[in-house]
Amino acid sequence: MRTPQRFYAQQRLMDQPELLTCPHGGARLVLCNSLAWQKTVPTLARVLSVAGLSGQSPHETWAGARLRLLAAEAQRMALPHATSGDDVLVRLGWGRSHHHATSREMPAELASHVRISVAQVR
């Protein structure tokens, strides 16, 4: 069994929903006390701990009252099921298409910036 890699975040980003009012009724959103999601995102520059709060309508009877609005800015840091930041994925795609690099060559090229395995490159 493989041992998981441990990334220690150098910076923590926590974002709130961009919408301040409920799109269904216009009342001010209420922020939830817990995080909607949290993720450790290794980028080329540093390792980030990204978290997003959610907001919901204050009125339970309105349409869309159970809808939880998420922070879009926090979700932009990495794709939903990706383990690395968008800048790492772009660097991998660039090396693959322009330099015709193989899966085994990519981790060596990015070793000075981020720890990434051959399986993650695939």
C-alpha cells in the first residue's frame, strides 16, 4: 500500500460566497458556520490550504431555501477532482503538447516546484 504524500500549507485562503443576497427572494444571505469544502492545493509557487464557506437563504419557506451558495473564487484555485493547482496542470499540458514529454519525464521537470508522481501526471 502506498503512503500518502503530506503537504503542509504555507498559506490559508478562506473565501465567502460572492453573492450577498438570495437570488430567489432578495434577502441577505446567512453564512453557514461550517466549511462547505476544504482542500490542500500544491501550486508552482507554494502550497495553499483553500476553504470555502457557503451561504443560504434566511427564510425556510422561500424557493431555493435549501440551496447552498458556494464561493466561486475558492473553487477557481483547483479543478474539483484535481490534486494540483491550475498552474501545475497548465505546465503539464504545455510540456505534453509542445515538448512531447512523457509521463515519466514530467515529474523530473517539475521537481524544483512541486512534488508530483508519475501516477498523478497520468
